[in-house]
Amino acid sequence: MKKLSILSLIMASFLMLCHKGIAQQQPNVLWLLTDDQRYDTIGAFNKMLHGRDSSALGYVESPNVDRLASMGTTFINTYCQAAGCAPSRTSMHMGRYPFRSGVYEFEYYNNNAEHSQPTLPEHMADLGYQTLHIGKLGMRIKTVENGKAKPYDIYQTDIDFKQLRLDGLTDWGKDWFHEFDGEKLDKPLKNVEFFVTPDGKFEYKSKELEQLKPEYAGSAKSIYEKYDLLAHYNKKKGPQSPFNTGILSGVSAQPAGKTRDGYYASIFTDYVNNEEKQITIGSRTFDGIDRSKPLFCHIGFDFPHTPVLPPADFRARFRKHTYKVPEFDRKELNKMPAQLKKAVLVSESDNFTDAEKQAMVQDYFAFCAYGDQLIGQTVDAFIEYSEKNKQEWMIVYVCGDHGWKLNDHGAVSKFTPWDIDNHNPIIVVSSDKKAFPAGKVVKDFTEFVDIAPTILSAAGAKLNDQKFDYLDGFDMAKVAAKEVPVRDYVVGESHAVTGPRAYIRTKDFMFSMQTRPDRKRGQNMEWALHASYEELDPGLYYTSKDPGEVNNLAFNKKYEHIAMAMKEKLMNIVLGDGRVEVEWGKKADGTEIFRSNFAEGAHDYKLRLNK
């Protein structure tokens, strides 16, 4: 009897451990990221931030993301670290600010520099995950072998857009051609845009092509008319032309589901439903899903990045709605910081006709609505797969790698520290409702550097281990539970288009300034400490009273104490608290790093301002 009691106790303990193991098993993780998406395209976000169902511009349609918000926790005041695709995506994958990774814009870089650390998917693989990427990645990481930089895959399986578009699994693409129509070319055709019709025909838009091959003369004009295109134009680019790039309005060459984003969603659905060991996509064959491992999948959707080409049915529906296009008073330019004025004039849109502006906004919101449908398709396939296999799961949805202007400040594009370019909410939905309660809205600041620690923590990583000390963010489950410091501010730095510029944002103010005299890495790193206030090209906006960030108060004596306090804090953080710069080199083979650490510990999340 005694032996039986001991055996029973052992069995009971074993069953308890098994149950505990099931409850704490590593969840499948789906990380969804859109591109150039402003937050007001999502109904739930408009409701949380402004108490309305639509954007200030007009009608929105986002039932699937709204559903995610009801299922999980929304971090409504999340801000990106750089308002450009490549540095923003790098900050997410590395869990580091640009001023600590040394990646500030669209440079190519390598993982051999002394300060480099494994990326998020590499850590996930070490934790036993099967890692998969579909669509746009946006990281320009390489590795150096024998003194030469070479491509470096951070995901075990990478189904990228480049080959998909060449295989015709898209509606639009752009590429360099070293041969054309079976003929090898003396000089490559650069950045040829092409459209793929439902019957698989390729249609080309390229001035070089038309000059090289007379039989293609007039093809660009024909495409512009066929797909009703509006491309960016201004004084610098000249008047509207069939050869202009940056398509802001038009209709897709393919029906819904057969666009580039449509294929991302259907490829993922096929992948998780595939029972075979391999899956063929276009001209490539990939290893199929390993059901013995948890899945980490990152889908980088392209919508609503240019070219803005919603399918015909979505476009027609949104053409029924009239939008209130943001108005621009050119007097704003008089007080606008020079770096921001430069960005505005490069991407100026206030010169468009009223009809062009209306079409631009209508098609952008239509494209986002189409993307919402694809988000829903992907989410449903992921949850169905996880629950069918009795696995825990987590979804991380990120609304844009940064935002986008639609004539806000008189321009399109991104790159500035204004709210419309940097405010990108995140929703986390999990089968673990204690960590991420359904319908919860977190208003405390969060940042893109929080994404990596959030996913790693859910996957079982011990973030207190020394190997994770380099991570700059927090586990958002702890942010939601208020188990980590509440941020008084968020920070970021970006060098693309504007030139080197950093920002710091509190609940009431946003201050930004030039951080470097130029892009020469490792030189004059402390330039801003000795530059005059005017040379810093400052911008200060009272955001709680001026949400559109139109009135620059940087030289207003009434707010001088605010500007000085924010300037000092920002400089100490981005220039003096572990700053890293690397001369990566044109071939991405540089590894020498330069450091500045005169204000170690300055980034303590605390900034009290006396208004």
C-alpha cells in the first residue's frame, strides 16, 4: 500500500507537470506588419484616440483589425523609432534604437561589427522555433566572409517578394533587367515597372525601354490610361508624366486576392494547411511546416505603400465617399524647421488639383480596406492551424512601419518626426488572456523596440539573462500589467531625406532637432553639444493644443524652458547614452564602430516639464 501510494503520488505529480507544460507551451507566433499605414485608417484606433468611428478625413473600413482589437490588447500610443522603412524594420528585428544599432537610414550593414547581436528570428530559432518570413522584409543586413559582404538570411524560410514578382505572382513589380525578351543587354534597364494582367501578360513602363526598343513606344502612356494612374509630381519632377514614379492612385491590374499582398495571404494559408514536406511557390520549392515545432511567422505586407493600387471592386466602393483632404497654409513653411521643410518640398502634394488629391485619399483608404480583408484571412488561417494542433498562439499586429502624409503639411510620404509619420499602434492577441486581456486599451507609451522582447518573452526567453541586456525595449505584457517603468517620453532618430534628425515626444510636446552636421559616421559625433540653438534647426510643438503640429514654438520665449529641457534630454539620450556609429562602407563590409557615452544612464524614461 505504501509503495502504491508513492507511485500514485509520482503519477499525480507527473500529470500536474504535464498539464503545466501544456499551459506554458511555446505559442505559435504570427507577426503582421503593414507598410506606410497611418493609424487613422483603422476604425478602432479612431475610436480609442478621438471618440469617433471614422478618420477626420472620412470613411474607413477595418472590420478585421477592429476584431483583433476586441480580441486582444491595443497599445494605442506606440511610436516607431525611425520614419523610414529600412531603419524602422531594423529597429523591430534588432530590438534596438537606431543610435544603438548604428542603422539610421537605407544603408546596407553587416552582422560582424563588434556590437552586433542576433536578430529576433535568430533568437526564435535558438528557442526551438521554425521561422518563416513572407513578403517584404526591409532589412539590409549582410554578413562578411573572407573580407567580403554577402547575403545573410535571418529566417530559416524566406519567401520574399522579389522572385514572386518575377514569377508573375503579383499585380505590380519593379526590377533591373540585364536581358530582355531573351536578348542580353549591353547596359541593364534600371527600375523597370511592370504590371501583370490576369492572363499572365507583363506590361512595362520605362523610358529607357521605349528608347531601346521602338516596339514598346507609347507603352507607358497606355498603362497610365489603362490603370488610371496618378504619380507624384512637383516643381522638381516637372508636370505629370507617364514616366513619373511613386504611384499615389490607380487601380490594380489584378482582382482581389491576386495582388502581391493577396499572394502573401494565400501563400501563408497554403503553408499552414500543407500536409506535405515541401511546398512549391512559383519557380521555388520550400520546406514545409514542421508540426513538431512551434511556428514563428512574420508577414511583411506591402499595402498601402506606393504604388497605391486597390483592386477594382474596392476602388469603386471607396469612390462613393468624399474625403476631407488636409488643408495646407503655406505660411507654415515660414516657421517650419529647415530639415522638415526640405522633406515637405521633396514630396509636395499641395500643387495637385482637387480631383487628384481626392483620388489619392480615396485610393489610399480603399487599399487599406483591401489589406484589412487579407489580415482577416491570414489571422483566421493561423488561429485555425494553432487550435487544430492544440497549440497556444499569439498575434502581434503592427499598423505600419511608420505613417504617411496625405497632404498633411502639404506633402505625401513620411520621414518626419510629426505624429502622422510616427504614430503606429500595436495590437497583441493571445490565447493567454491573462497576459493580453481582450478589449484592453493601454494608453501608456510603447515603442517599436518593445516588439522583440514581447515576442521573445512569450516564446520562453529569460530576458533577465545577460545575453538579452542589449535589448532597448520592454515586454508589452509587463507594460499592460504596469510592471515596468511608465515612459514619460518616446524617442527616435532618422537620417533619410531630412538628414540626421532626432525627436523626443511627451504627452504634451514634441521636440526635434538636427543631431549631426552630416552623415560621416564616427566624425563630429558631439557636434550638437557645441552647435548654436539655431544650428540645431529646432522644432517644438505643443501637441495637446496643436495636434496637427503646425505651429513651431521652438523660438517662442514663453516655451523656451520646455525647449531647453527637451533638447538637453534628447541630446543626452541619443548622443551620449550608448551611441554607436559604424562606417559600414559602400559594400557593407565595414565593422569599425565609434561610440559616444558621455551621459550613460540618461535614458531613464523620466522627464518632468513645468508647463
